[in-house]
Amino acid sequence: MPRPPPAGRGTLGPRRPMRDFFAAWLATLRSPLLPLLRRALSSSSGAWDDPLSSSAAAVEAHFQAHWSALDAAARQDPAQVVSAGDWRSPLELPFLWLGDLHPSLLTSLLRSLSPSPRLLAATDRVDRRIRAAVPAVSDRLRRAQEAFISAEVSGAPDVEAFLEVLEGVALEANRLRRGVLSELVAAAGGYQAALFLEALSRFVLSMHDPEVLRRFDQCPRPASLGNTR
């Protein structure tokens, strides 16, 4: 089996907007990384071998590279990263927290794969860490917003201080996502970890699949969101 290409191809800089990076990142995940992982899963018969190990490691590194790129973008323009960037699909928006996937989606995804009692216990531990960390990060942002509003009313808003908090919040949120993925992959281990990474890749790609988005656009909206004339 050919060796997977380097994950997170390219770097994010002032001349490469996050939209361009993310489009290239999705394309690399779609092909060749996910097909290579699927091929390794289908040929391994449940065994943990070199092709499966290298393919799974490449996919995990690809997700880590995405969050590193978000860190770099946050240092350039934290307001854009904390909000839903213009590179996001409309279906993706409900699943975002401070600029990217909510970390609890990772544990929910792993649970959907019917893991062993041992892995469920490990997932519970990660969930407890998420439940403690997410409100703390969100509260930090809320306090910064309240302070900015109060200062704005008095005519002396500290924009630099607010942007500094936004950057810190974005970096902290990405750090949490990175840690959660690493912990879950390590806890799952071997073949189960590869299945988890394959499922995560499919989920992310589905949020940008033209057919899925077409069905989303055509789905009837609740009456309360319809014509209000």
C-alpha cells in the first residue's frame, strides 16, 4: 500500500485565507486519506498492521493540522475564528462551538460505534473533562463581552484587550479539541481507533457533500420559520 501523504498539506499564512486552507484540507481528507484508511481497514481483518497504523495516524495528524491552522488564523483574526467562518457549510453550523466542532461530538461519535465497557468508561472520563472545560471557556468569553459592552457604554472600549481574550478563547477551545481526539484515539487503540477516525472523517465530509446539502436545502422548515406575512 502506498504511504499516505503528509497530513495538513500546506501552511496557513497572511496570503492563504482559512477558506482556501480548509478547502484543500477537505480535499486531502476526501482523497487520498479516507480511501487509504478504508482500504487498510478492509484488508486488515481486524488486525493492527503497519498499513492500518500509518493510515490511521495520517488521518489523526490531518485533524490536528486543521486545529493548528485554526490557531494560526486566530492569531491573525480571532473574531473570524471564534465566529462561524465563511468557509463553513450551513449544515455544519449547528455542530460548531467557538469556531469548530464541539468536542462532545467526538465522544458521541465514539459511543455510536458500540465500544467495549472499558472504552465506554474511558469515554465517560473524557466527557467529564469536556463538561468541566466547555463552560469555563464559554464563561471567559461571556465575561469579556460584558466588560466590552460596559466599556462601550462609558465611551472607552478596550478593543485590544477584547481581541486578546478572543484569541485566548479560540486557542483554548482548539487545545481542548486536540486533547479530546488524542485521548479517545489512545483509549480506543488499534482497529477500534481506526474505525473511529474513519467515522469522524465521514461525518465531517458529509457536512460538505453536495447531495447532503441539497437535501438540507430542500427540507421543509418548521411553520414558525416560514412566511410571516
